[in-house]
Amino acid sequence: MAIAPGQAAVLRRIARHGRAGFYEGAVARDMIDSLREAGGTHGLEDLAAVASTYSEPVASPNREVELVEHALNGPGATSNLLMNILARFDIAALDPLGAERAHLQAEATRLAFDARDRFLDDADSTTRLAHMLDPQTAARLAALIDPERAHARVAPRTEAIHRDTVTLTVVDRDRMAVSLIYSIYHSFGARLASRKFGIAFDNRGAGFTLEAGHPNEAAGSKRPMHTIIPGMVRQGGRVLMPFGVMGGAYQPCGHARLVSNMVDFGMDPQQVIDAPRAFAGLFSGRDGMALETGYDGTVHQALAARGHAVRWSDEPLGGAQAIVLDPSGVLIGASDPRKDGIALGY
């Protein structure tokens, strides 16, 4: 017996008619009628015009590897900028779970997120993207970091953490690698569904800003800046590790930290994921610096002494999955115990 017979019917329509089975015809009319009943201004032409786009990834080097990200309209370039800022410091010489590393990561995160909020949108803006990826941008931002004191608080983040993100990492027998991440955003999306088929509506439009003239200003035929980013690590021009990090605004920080754990501290894939996390930003509606309880209490004290509004996180910071394509041909999978998930080979 089908638990959601309307959604099952939609899948059958897609199987028969492909894209048109969803974006046109009865399913499209059901979605538009339901949205208009809720006060929306959507039209059938909006769904008919939906199209996927292929884009070139952006990459930044870190020692012997590269972090590869989607460019727009997600915050992939934020991860690249964050990692480029941290590359200006000798992270490998620090205690991986010490206050010094956590402080530098927090300050770099604030600066990278501030750049994200100023520049990222859905347009193919080579100028803004090039600015974020320019090594000189990272160098100038790194110079603003005081190793002993927290930087002035940047503008509060507008996005809220959500628990409905799913990440999937797959490598097949031919070594084709996929990193996929998806979310309907916070509070189970918009908490609305179409009347006939039960199609859930997300609320990714919350990622827009209403600031006039801003690159990410809400407007028709635009995609909002969002939080979800699939990732890959490349070495010598070949994929070394597809991975994903869940956790709303934490994700760019999680990407940079995951790569740093691997290249700066030589952790294996499961250690990379298991290691305690820290995040400076908005998490679960609370701003400040959150520490997972795997950190020592002296780290909490040292960060507070540097001026951070630090607190113990009352929930896990994100979640991750990864697969390493070892040169020997062996695949090494790792799954985050913070989330429901599994590393499985078959």
C-alpha cells in the first residue's frame, strides 16, 4: 500500500514523460493552483521555464590537493576563500583541537561569510567570483586577523540552521564519483504541499535579500543564494575524495575543516569526520561561537579570553559522508555518527 499515493503517481508520470511529467501538465497545474491558493504569484510559465545548468567548478589548492566546489548560486566559493585565508597560517603546527586553531578558523569563517553576503548571487558574475578566489583577497583578509583577539562581529547571518538536509556520496565500479546534497530548507520547507499530488514546497526563497541593488536581491527568474554545497577533493587532476557536509550555514566551514584535518593533520577519513567541531556564526538561531563537547574545557576558556562569545553546543555541528579513492584501488568510506547514515560497499 502506498503511503503517499499522490507522490507515487508523480513518479510514474516522470517515468513515462520525463521532465514534462513534472513541470508541465496535471502536476504543474496542481502545484501552481495550490501556490496561488496560498497567496503565491507563480504561473505555469514559471515551471515551464525551469532548466538545469551545467557550470564549471571552482577549485583552490591546499598543499598537494585541491578543494573543488560548485561556483554559484551556492556558497561553494566561500569554502575556497575560507581555506585560502587559513592557508596563510601554519595550521599544521597547531594542536588540531587547540584554541589557536579554533580561533583562526572562527575569524577566517567570519571574514569569508561576510564576503559571501556581499558578493554571491545566482548570476555568472566572473568579476565577483574572481575577487573571492583571488589569492590577494585571501591575503588581505588574513592580515585582518589578530591571533590573540576576536574580530569585530560581522553582520548577523539571516539563514537558520535546518535538520532536513541529506547528503549522498557514491563511487561506482568504474570510479565515477558523485557528491549530492539536497534540502527543502528549515522547518520542513514551507510546511505546505500541493493539494492533489502532495508535492512538498521548500522555502529556499528565504535565502534572498530585500536590500535594493544587492546582487542577491529577490526578483523574478532568479535563484537565491543557498547553503547546500556538494564537494570533492582532487589530487593530480583526479578525484581523490567526493564528500558532503550537512548543517546549513556550517557547510563552508565544514568543507574547509574537513580538508584541513586531512592534509594538515594526516587524519584518515573517519577521523576527519569524527573530530570535534567548532563554528563561529548562526547555529540553531543562536549567534556566537559553538563548540562541540569533544573539546577540552581549557579551550572554551581560552577562546572566551580572546573575546569570543563561546558556548557549548547543545547539538551536533553538521554531519558528513566521504569516500576516498585510494591509489591502490581500494575505496574507503566514512560516515558521520552525528547523523543517520552508513558507509556501505556492495
